[in-house]
Amino acid sequence: MIAEGMKAMVNGSSAIRAMFEEGKKLAEKYGAENVYDFSLGNPNVPAPEAVKEAICSIARDEDPLMVHGYMNNSGYEDVRGAIADHLNGLYGTDYAAKNITMTVGAAGGMNVFFKALLNPGDEVITFSPFFVEYRSYVGNYGGKLVEVPAVEGTFAPDAEALKAAVTEKTRAVILNSPNNPTGAVYSAADLEAIAAALREKEEEYGAPIYIFSDEPYREIAYDGVEVPWVPSFYDDTVVGYSYSKSLSLPGERIGYLVLPNKMEGFEEFASAVNIATRVLGFVNAPSLMQRVVARCLDEKTDVEFYDGNRKLLTEALGAYGYTFTEPKGAFYLWLKTPESDEAAFVNKAKEKHLLLVSGKGFGLAGWVRIAYCVSRQTVENALPAFKELAEEYGLLK
Amino acid sequence: MIAEGMKAMVNGSSAIRAMFEEGKKLAEKYGAENVYDFSLGNPNVPAPEAVKEAICSIARDEDPLMVHGYMNNSGYEDVRGAIADHLNGLYGTDYAAKNITMTVGAAGGMNVFFKALLNPGDEVITFSPFFVEYRSYVGNYGGKLVEVPAVEGTFAPDAEALKAAVTEKTRAVILNSPNNPTGAVYSAADLEAIAAALREKEEEYGAPIYIFSDEPYREIAYDGVEVPWVPSFYDDTVVGYSYSKSLSLPGERIGYLVLPNKMEGFEEFASAVNIATRVLGFVNAPSLMQRVVARCLDEKTDVEFYDGNRKLLTEALGAYGYTFTEPKGAFYLWLKTPESDEAAFVNKAKEKHLLLVSGKGFGLAGWVRIAYCVSRQTVENALPAFKELAEEYGLLK
């Protein structure tokens, strides 16, 4: 009955979501405190108090016809202006409301941009491993996702490999730093190399190649690591942002796109993303939440908390003999599976109530993702299970 | 630079939205009270007080990790259960949480369903005139929208014409009652005729043909007119609902799909719409608003208010000599243009600061839509302009 393209998805579904649902079932059976669910990027740090206050104050004191009504499909003019000003303060840019489109989360924003950009058969490159859903977001519009392996170990982007993968069909490159699932943060030097490679290819093919910089983890970086602003390295950059992690509002679906004036075809794209927002059925980003985030631009999530989890995990897993990538940002730990059969490792972990997501879906088998945006207690309680597993694999010396 | 498929849209854009933007400009120039903007279905009745209270109470008293966090992509189990129970109370059905999928408005729900259903080249039938965006919602997934004229004048659905339009490629029929833009409400007899026609065609082709019943105006009907529950006439029915009009929350993008057990392929579709919600980038319906609507299921919008506008307009426009369809539901008046050049009429109306939307985009030239979900004062102030226009056209005897 269902569409051909959906059949494989219904059978395969998302490994992440399947694990999340499984985790809920295990939690019902054994008690939530006895299940160590590292499957989903669902922040454990609550939204800042200011969010709560903004929600109540706007709902109580502002005109409900304005707060809950339709606005321009790209979002409230004042909200977009406030976000532009905020970015200008951070990055020395000169954005205005017209450069900002409010979106139904970063996922909505990416769909809107690819709807605006892609013709069937066009190619979009990303470094693997990568966020599972990119395949769908590109495929929804007939595009083809081309995977270029990041440097195994550090998972830094490989500009030479990227350059080699560009063809005349390449319309965009998705960057995601801080990275899901590896925790890598791309340095200024990385970005310069990528920009140089793409400029060369733009010239060769006489057509723009856009960077889509997917930045839901922009503020989550550790040890003072800098997260550079991608548009200052490369003009043809569109930024996708979400408040899911920075304000712990993943369920609210609120984010934005930045389309800088300098990008090739700015005016046309600004119209196209406005229209794509409408015709894809998003219509506009949720209205109350638009107004809430505009009041909370200076709020910060508790990066220290995630850093505590990170240190606890990396120290313990290191001591147990596991191989993994030291995360510099985001809240994921990317762990090498101690046996080549990744599914077997995920299952053994699950027997110990450790819920991890297989790397295969992210485009790199032999690894698993541990989402450590969980409570401290979950990390602490999980450590003995990780230790037992290490013992069974003979990792612990 | 932009996608081929977007170019025509960027040039044409939506007539409704263009008029909405134009209205804002005119209002800046002449003052909002001197512009009579009947362009957009943006309710003028504020959200009920209970919505405000629910927003504050949930934000203040419930666990922010739950309220703003990820949940199953189909929505919170308890919210879905509460909506199922509510429908069971209204329609004597036996729905449970699994029959309800929370969506980013009705527009999101329709996109999700067509993503789940359509293969490229499939056909979806609707009665014209119809809500402009159906063309995109079907076209997004490679489907073709087939227009069957409703009975001109009453704009009741024509079951015989529908039957004649069904081909082996027909996968679905979109019904929209109370109707945008005509205000027609389909009777039980209408629905029985449609159901009989479709059952015959299902048998002939040996494949299901689904009704997608788009019902954002379900509660807005006048003079005691009944709005029948479509799934009780035809098993292969999916209902799309939105709180945009019933709770005046159009900007919040909150609605749901009903997939009844009896529909052919229920289990498969329930999975497919769950996955489509994720892969299209909606991810889930906005979380706080899911919880808010579950607390406001018994709230009603002020239908009396819209009815007041309706009576004022229909009495006056009738007296001025205009020809129009008496609206039985929704908040649109569908008016025959007094000259065949519809664009010329829309422009003459605009010169008098009357913003109307041309019928062509709805699939029926020679008519315009008047969205009377505006303030009473706007209707009152607009009447002299309608009268002048009638005089210029020699309608007023």
C-alpha cells in the first residue's frame, strides 16, 4: 500500500530511533535507573529558567493574535532582526532580518534549503561518519549524498579527498562541526583548506558549490576549543542552526537558516527558502517559540555539565582499554567496536542494558555512538557495565 | 542557482501570501484601519483563555526535559490517547493512541501522508476550487493533482464526475469540508455517494483509493449544519486536523492525523507516517503545543463571532447585487467577479483597499475569495468600499 521509497525505511527504520524506543521498553521492564540509554541526542540539561519565564510572559502579556498567528513564512521580522544582531555581535558580520529564515529546527531548515537548491541527480557531499538523516534530507529532493571519509581517528575533514569527490553535479557540501557523531571540531585551518578546494572547483566548473554548515552544536565545545564561523571562510555558505541543544528545546522544533548577502544568488535563494518553507508544509517556524528564543539569545546551556560527563566517560573508557575519539565538542563519544561484527557488540552491550547506536547508519561500520547528554548518574551507573564488557573482550589489562 | 522546480514558484509565488504581504505595506501607508484585508485565513478570534493558562501551567509546573524534549516521532503517547478518547466521545469510534499521529499542522500532516503514500506518477483527485497548496503537497512526492469541478453555485461534490475521473493511477481523493474557499459543507448524502463511487472503483481496480479528509474547519459551521465524520462513511479514510482555526493557533503548527484501524494497510501506514514525519525534517509536532492542545480538547472557538461577520457580509453583498455562494461553514465567502477579467476586479478592489484573493489559484477563475476571519470593524468599514465597487459595476439596482 505504501510508497515504494518508504518500504525499505519501514523495514530498516532509524537505528537511533529504534534504540530509543527499545530503551523505553527496557526501562519499563527493569526500571529507568537500570537502563543506560546513550541512544538519542535528547539533552539532559533542562532549558534555562529564562525560557520558562519568556514562555509565560509572552503567553500572558502579549497579543495572542500576534503570538499565535501567521506571520511572513520566513518568520517574524523582529525576531529575525534580533537574531541577525546577535550574530553580528558574535562574528562581526552585518546580517539583517532578510538574512535570517526561521525554521522548524535544523532538520526543517536543511530540507527547506535542499528543496530550494537541488535538481534530481544533483550531488551533495558530506564527510563520513555523518548524521544519519542527511541521506533522507538530500534524497527527498532527488539528490544523491556522496560520502567522503573523514580522517579516521581524529575525524578531521580531508580537503584533498573532498576536492577529488567534486564533480560537475556537486551543488553543495554539508559540514557539521562540532560533529555528530564523532565530536570533532573543525579548525580554522581545516576550513581554509576546504574553502580553497571548493573555490578551485567553483572556478573549474563555473558554478557555485554551497557549503551547508549544520551547526546545532555550535556552543558545545570543550577545553576552550574555538568553533570558527564558516561564512567568514567561504562566501557561498548557508548556516543551519537549531535551539535543540543550546536551549535544550529539541521537541519544540525551532531554529533558523542564515543566508548571507555574499552568497551567489542571495535574492533568489531568500525567496526560494521562503516559498519552500510554505510548500513543504512547514508554513512557518512555531510562532511562540520564535518569540521565546528571541528573548533568550544570551542564554547558555550548561556546557560544564556535558563536560563532566565527557571527562567521566573518557577517563573510564580509556582505563578499560577501549579505543575512541576524544570528543572536542557536541555530546557524542565515537567508540571503536572491539570486534569487527559491530551488531554483535551492540547486542552484547544491550544485554548489559547499555544502549548504543551502531556506526553503520552513520556511514562507518566498526564504530558506535555514545550520546552522553544523559544524567551524571546514568554515566556513573553505566561504567560497571562498560567495564564488564571490556573484560569480556579482553581489553582490560 | 535555485532548483528548476522552484523557479516558477519564485516568480508566481502564492497569490494569497502576496496579497497578505501587500496588505501589510498598504496598512503601513494608509493605517491598518483603512485597509480591508480579507486575504488570509488568520483568525481574528484570539486563542481561548484556557490555552494561555495551559501554556503557563505546563511551562511552569511540568518537567522541562519532558515538555521540551524529544518523544516518539508520532507524538506523546498520552496526548495521542487523549485526542483518541476525545474523538471517540464525539463520533462513537474506538480509536487509541496508535491511530493518532501528531503533526506540524494540517499542512505537515498532509505532506507526511502523501510522502507515505505516493509513487511518482500517482494521481490524487480533488474537487475544484480547492486550497491552493494541495498542488504542492501532492507534487512534492511526484504525484499529480487531478481537478474535478464541484457543482458550480453550491460547490457540492459531484460523485459522478469523481467516479469518471478515477483511473488506475488514482491513489487518493482529498475532501475538504467545511470547504476553503467556498464555505460548502458536504452532507451525509454527499459522502455516501462519494463512498459508493470509490468503493466501486476500488473493486474495479483491485486497489485501495484513500480519502484524505482535510478538516481544519471541522467545528466552524453555521445554522446548525452538521459536519459528518467521514471515516464512518468510508473505511479507507485518513483525517487531517489542525488547531489553527479551532483554537486560533495557526502560527503554532499543531495538528494530527487519524489513521483508523479499518483502513487498508493500517499497520504499514502507521509506521510509514511515523518515519515520514522524521525524514521530511518535521521530526515531531512542537512538543509544548502538543501538551497544550491535549488540555484544551473541550475548548471551542467563537463561531458566533464568525457567524456575525458572515451575516453582515452576506446581507450587505446581497443587497449590493453581488453573486456569491452562501457559506455554510469555514470563514470564507466565495464571490463571483462581476467582470470576466478576474485580475481587473481584484485590482479595482485593491484600489479601494479591499484585499481579496483571485480564484484562479484555487482552480476556478471568475471568482474571488473573501476571508472574513477579520475584526467586525474591518467588515463594517469595508462595506462602503464593496458598495462603491458594486455601483461602478452597475450591480446596485
